[in-house]
Amino acid sequence: MLRAGALAIVAVLTLGSCAEEAGTGTALPTVASTTRAHLLKSPNSRLRPGTPSPSDETDLPQPPPVPLTAALQSPRPPYATLRTDIRIHFDGALNLLVLRYFNIDPEVKGLLDWLDPETIRFQPDRLAFDTTYTVKVAVVGHSVWSWQFTTKRQVTFSFDDCPWSASEGQRLLAILRDRHVKAMMFPTGLCQQRYPWLVPAMLADGHTVCNHTYSHPHLSLLSDAQIAGEIRGGVHANCNLFRPPYGDWDGPNGRVARIATGLGYQTVTWDVDSLDWAGAPTSDILRRINERGGLILLHMWVRNTFDAMKTVPLDS
């Protein structure tokens, strides 16, 4: 394996591919000239019979059969996790001598190797949140291939409504405590009345506790006075964020936001609906969290959500 820094690493969103004529774009050092004495390969890779040996200085790198195509196997569109491997598959077996260059921009440190004779793999030390990367690779005598992808946003977990029982609420807090997760909590005013200990326990664990109305109604069906009453009856715990139940509001310039603003609240919804409330299995909840990131909508009363929080990858 070689450190990617030795390969002229350069890195963007929207997955796609394009081919440019070899030699166009930024001139970069060729892999063959900087690593002449080494074949880039992983322990489980096998070189095709007849592959030029780096120990034979009379051998020259030969371009692979024409036509040659390349495809980005990983990551899949449109988002990537921070620790995803970048894998590019060619339609013929290659070796380091015919790999002209591999670039990723913005620059990322990592390891570059052959996963198998047709697949090159880059293992980044760490990608950045919410960042677009461009990956380029070129082969001697062939085009430059280019792909783009975006990493997910930093995850913020938010939990709405109320647990079914005191033990369920304690269990959720214990899971979050064990995993060192600080979340945004949106309990209702009724929930606060039912479990007077819950909001203080949330605050003691370092969670942010915000307003989710008193009784969890569809606000669009209420009068202005009723909307204001629901917000006033919600939880007030030094958080100026208000989440309308069911995401039922009329936008940032509508009645709900205007009334909430008048009461000192900023209306927020979410980036990703986990669909845990609709009975999504644990695997689907995890997939939705991992695909995009951002502010995640979860609920305090869904057991599959509890299981998901036990295993969800946590990126610091």
C-alpha cells in the first residue's frame, strides 16, 4: 500500500462520470514515474499473467486493451459516509505502471491499493462533513474519468412526543447516556405533566429540551388563539426552538411561524424523517440516518428507534 499523499492527491456532489482526453486538466506526477519499483497491490490481489514486472527495467508499461471503461463502485449516489472507501472498477486487469494518476479534491490523506486486479481502492483517513469531493483517475493511453459525491451532514438526533411509560423513558435516556449522545428533545406539555421527572432528567444529561406544543394537535386546523395556547402550554426549558406536531405548518411566512415568533420561538422541522413512527424496521432507520445525516426526526416511544440508537455509527 502507498500513502495517498505520494500520489498527488487532489477532491466534489452529484454523482456522475465524464471522460476527458488524456493529458487535459491539471498536469500531475504519473504514478509510474514515482513508484517504478513497486506494484500497487493488496495482499489478496492477483496480477494478470504477463503483467510487466517492476524489477525488469527493460519492460515498459503497456496500456490495457481498448476500449477501457471505469466505474465508481463506492460510494453510491448521492451521499457518502465519512469513512466510506472509494472504489473504482476497470473492465480489465491493471497494475500500477499503467495508472497515470488518482486525484481527490479537496485533498484527503489515506491509503491507495488494489482491491483486486480490476479494482483500485482509496481508504481515506477521514472525510469531512457536508463536503463535495471530485475523484479523478487516468490510465496510460486512455481518458480521464471523473466522479463527484457529497458526504452526509453532521448528525443531530431529535426525539419527539413522549415515552409510553416511565421505564421506556428511562431506557431511552440510558441508551443515549451510554453512547454519549446529546440530543434535542421535543416532549409535549402533557408529557411533562405525566412524567414530572423527565424534563429535569433530560437536562441533567445535557440534552436540549424544546417546545412541541401542549397536546400535539394539527396546528393548521386551529385558530390563531388556539395555536398560541398550545405553544404557551408546551415545555419551556431555555430553548427557543419550536417544532410543530406532524410537521403541520404553513411555512416560514405562515400563521404558525408568525405566532411562534411572537412568543419568542423559532420554528424548526427536520432534515431526515426516520419513519420510525410508521413502523420502519431498525435497519431502515439506520439506513436513513447514515445516508444523509443532518437533523434526524425520531420518537421517544418507538422500540426500533431504541435498537437503532444502540448501534448507529457516531462520527465526532
